[in-house]
Amino acid sequence: MTHDIILSRRAVIASGIALGVSALAPAARAAAPLKVAGIHASPVENAWNSCLHKALQDAAKEGVIEYVFSEGVSGTDYPRAMREYAEQGNKLIIGEAYAVEKEARLVATEYPDTAFVLGSSGEAAGGNFGVFGTWNHDGAYLAGMLAGKMTKSNVVGSVGAIPIPEVNMLINAFAAGVKAVNPDCKHLVSFIGTFFDPPKAREAGLAQIDAGADILFGERIGTADAAKERNIKSVGSLIDYTPRYPDTVFANAMWYFRPILNAAIADAAAGKPVGRNYTAYGLMKDGGSDIVYVKGAASADAEAAMEKVRADIKAGTFEVPKLMEQPK
């Protein structure tokens, strides 16, 4: 039996056969598939990594790229993985520099003909080190507006990974949405100290429930398990958790990596410098993020108020605050 994409636990080799219509420009579609590598510090089951992985897989299925990847790559191994993929002739490397900022930037200087576009809290560097942030804070704010009207205990909680700027901004946006409609609501915050530990996120969520929270914002996967266990409501982040937790997760702050990936592929394929910040392609007003929610979970008035702000965000007439400091 043959497959156009051969999957394994550690790597994917994607064929160059076009299976669909690419979202890229016609000139990019006409070119030979770009060799792209993904380096994932966490398993691809992790929500953030799954967003990147799905976008890369979809581009491979469309024949736009050839895709290989590694997952669960530790910080100590990350520079080695970058070098190996560059040596193998991959023209674009997608990944994350959060835990290896200095090392990743050094590797990029060693391979000036390879384009690196990594999730980062820092700025782009040189002509071949591009960055992007995970700015689904618009959806988090809107979910907070619903949560602020739904809470009965007047206490909500957020479980995050590590207090880096992007995580802080997301949790702060959720809290701001809650406060916009319910100024007296208390907001609890916990960080689990790692990017992927579902049991630890569950324990943090249970502790917040014990402290009075009746709605949890799960910046980390595993938070919804605590909410489900205690029969309260939860908000998901990055991907749609509602099908997995149909009676628990009522809203999700979505993030779609494909617009960022498309821009990076187009630049790399055209031989243009990728040393820029691609974050803006992931904003709601540009189709890179949004909210999905269960209609009827909140009151009709709460939904209408939220939808008004959603429309204003998309129109560019309302901007959700970008607060990068650690929430307390």
C-alpha cells in the first residue's frame, strides 16, 4: 500500500505530488516543491506544535513543499537538529527558538543560504532568521467576555506554560475580556513550568477549582481534563477542543499557522530574505486567528456583545491590549 505522505513517530517524508490547490500565489505553485523541515520541541500532539504540523502537512499534501520533521527535540539537541536539516538541503526550517534563542541564532549565521523561521520572543536577525509569535489573544479576549458573563462563582482561572511574553499576553487578554464585562470577577493564574505536561496542567486546574474557579482558560493542554472531572466549563487555546470535550469546552481561542507559513514559503521560494517578523499574518483581522464557540452556552446578550467586538477587531476599529508582563 502506498501513501502520498509516509508518517512515522519521528519523521514525515512528503512526496511532491500535488493533491490539491495551494493557497500560495500561482508562481509559487508552479515551482518545484520547497524542501522544508519542522523541528518540534514538544510532541506534535501538543496544541501549539499541532498547529504548525497540520499547516506543514497540508502544504505537503498540496505539493507545495516536501516536509520532514522531528518532534520532542530537547533544547540541548535543538541546534544539532537545525544543522542536520540544513546540511540535508532543506531550504526552510520551521520551529521554535523560545528555549534556545542564542543557540538558534548562532546556527542561522552558519547557514546563510538556509531560511529559518522560528517561534520567538525576540526580533528577526540578518537575512535568514525570521520570527513569529502566537498572537491568538483576540480570540482569548472574546472568550473572556463570554466567561465573564457565565461565571457563577465570580472566579475564573488560567493555566499557562511558562511566563514568556506570548503566554502572558494570551492570559492577560483573557482576563481583560472577563473584566470588560464583569469588573468584580477574580482571576487566578498558574504556570506549570513546561510547555507539555498535561497531568501537571490538570493538577493546576484542579487547584484553581478548589480555590473557587468555575471556568478555566486552558493555555496548556490538560486543563480541560480538570474542568471535565469537576463538571465545570473551560476555554481552549490554539485548536478546537470542543469535539474532544463536548460538555466542557464552550469556546476556543484559535490560531491558524497557515497564513504565516504561506508567507514564509513564498519568501523562501522566491529567494527573498526571511529575516522579518511574520507575526501579523496570524492576527484575527488577517484571518490567522479567531474564536469558535458553542452557541447557547452563554446568554444571547453575552454572545451579541462579544460578536460586536469580534466584528470591530476584524474591521480594525478595536484593538485588544497586548500586555506582555507576567499576570498575577
